[in-house]
Amino acid sequence: MAQQKAKYEEIVDWITEKIENGELSAGDKIYSENRLVSIFKVSRQTVRHAISVLGDKGLVVSIRGSGTYVKDSRRGINKKRRTMRIAIMMTYDDEYIFTGIINEMERILSKAEYSLQIAFTHNAVERERNILKNFIHEDVIDGVIAETTKSGLPNPNLELYRELKRKGIPVVFINSSYPELSAVHVSMDDFWAGKTAAEHLLECGHRKIGGIFKLDDGQGHKRYAGYVAALMEHDIKIRSENISWIDTRGLREMEQEGESYLRRLKDCTACVCYNDEVAVKLVNICKINGISIPGELSVVGIDNSDLADYCEVPLTSVNNPVDELAGNAARIMLALLGSEKVSDSIELRSKLVVRKSTRIIGECI
């Protein structure tokens, strides 16, 4: 009597037959794990073992976060031809930390003989969508390092990122991420940055601390959460009337609406700002309205950019480790292109740089 096949072998034979008779072609996605469990009435472990055997036979390839696909036997692997070009998609070309990020990524990627293709979304989901569509249709890049667009709001372009992954084009996010996507990101620890900024002011004796945070970017939400955590740890009531939320357009027009920000900060002796750009604009608003920095209002920024150094009142700011951030993103991309498994995102911390925009209650520093 012939020995009955193991369950995993039935799955292997079934999928193999579909590949051989043309029901499944190179690049096609095979049934999901849940579907195979339902069809064969087996455990997930049995399905996973069957997929592993099919992979060992060179019939399929599994892409983390995407699924399992039929390999192209003519190429040996289900990968597009390498173009030796990596796309870098950033929000703005004039952002104060942009140059440092690009220079460091180019330094590392060029050593691996990759060139860069740079695009800008201007923090608009429509531009992001058009850029992603071009990446998919033109088929001239091997990977994408992307700065998220309005990551604090629902994003309609997530399926395009998933399509890139289905095409075997890895994506690494920088500065923030989309929680709905299972993709690696490299960023500053934004919660820690907001908390560090607030803690510095608390250590200086301030108790009435306002804040200005970005509404449409995920970093703004996390920095706000860190600010709130610091105040709550000191049993300080969070006063919503002292907190301003600003979006991308509002940031451009911030100085024109200066009086509204000052009304929010009424009776405050200090303010945590979303980043150095916001902090510099607040310093300018205060100057126009005769409010001394740090005499009447202490201000802390985040990023420790050139703006912090060259502000009329040099800014105390939480350092953004740009070189380390960009370097990690580039190295992760190279690892993914080399078919290495990368599962952990990286969130970096660094030091607060104290300058002249903050004071200890009773004295200036």
C-alpha cells in the first residue's frame, strides 16, 4: 500500500501543478497563508513548511510584508533587472536638514555604485501620488528611500507603496513612517525630542510652558506627546489654550498670524516649538511685538539646524542626528537590495544643545 502523503506535500504538489500547467505564472501571487489553511484544513505551521519547501525548490519567493510570488525560472529569481539607481523622495529641497541627508546617503550609496534619482513632494499627497506612479510605470529604480508626506493624516497613496513592494522594489522611510505599512523606517525619536525640550524648560524652573506643533506630520504628534509626558510627570496641568497646532500652509504664513500665536502663549514663560523653523518665526514675532527672548519668553526648537545657530537669538535646540539617520537609511536599503532580512526600524536620540534662547527663572543663560 502506498504511503499517504504528508499534508505539507499535498500543498507543495498542488501549487507545483498550478505553476506547471500555467494557472500560476511568473510574478503571480499565490494564495495567502489564511486561504491555504482554509483549503487544506491544516495549521499555519504546515502551510509555512510547504512554502519553505517550494522556496527551496526555487519555485516561489516570499517578500516580507507583501506575500509569496511565483519565481521567473528564466531568471532564476523573481527580480527586475538592476538599474543601479535609487530614488530619494523628500518633501522639500530647501528644508534646512535636506542637504545633510542627501550628502550622507549619496556618500554611502555611491560607494556601492548606485546613483540617486531625487524627487520632491512639497508635502502634498497629489505630488507624492504622481511620483510613486512614475516609479512604478517607468521601472527604472531599484529602491526608494522616502520621506513621508503629511504622515499625521490619512494617506490615499498607501496602495502605491504596496505595489512597489509587490514589484520587488524595497522602500525605506526616513524621518517618519506610515503606521499602516509594514516597512522599515529611520527617524529621530520624536517623542523623546519633545520630552527633552520640555524637560529642559522644567529644569530651568518654568511651569507655564506652551507649545507649537505640526498637525499634519506624524513627527508633530509624537513631539507633542513627549511634551505632554514631561509636564504630566511634574504634575503640571496640560492647558490646551496654550498649545497651537499648525499645518504646512500655516507654517508658511505663521508670521502673518503672529498675534494669534502670542494670544495662545499669554502668561507662558516658555514655549516648545515643533522645529527650529517654527522657533525662529516665533522669535521674529516676539521681536516685532516687543517681547524679549529669553527675558519674557524662553524658546526651544528641535533639529539643531543652521537656523538655530544663526537666529538673532541663538536657539536652544534638540539635535537631529542627520548624518547617522541618513547613513542608517542608506545601509538598510543596501541590505534589502542584497536580500538581507531587515525587520527593525531605528529611532535615534541625541543631545540637547543649549544656547541663548532659554533662561533659568531668575537669571539668563
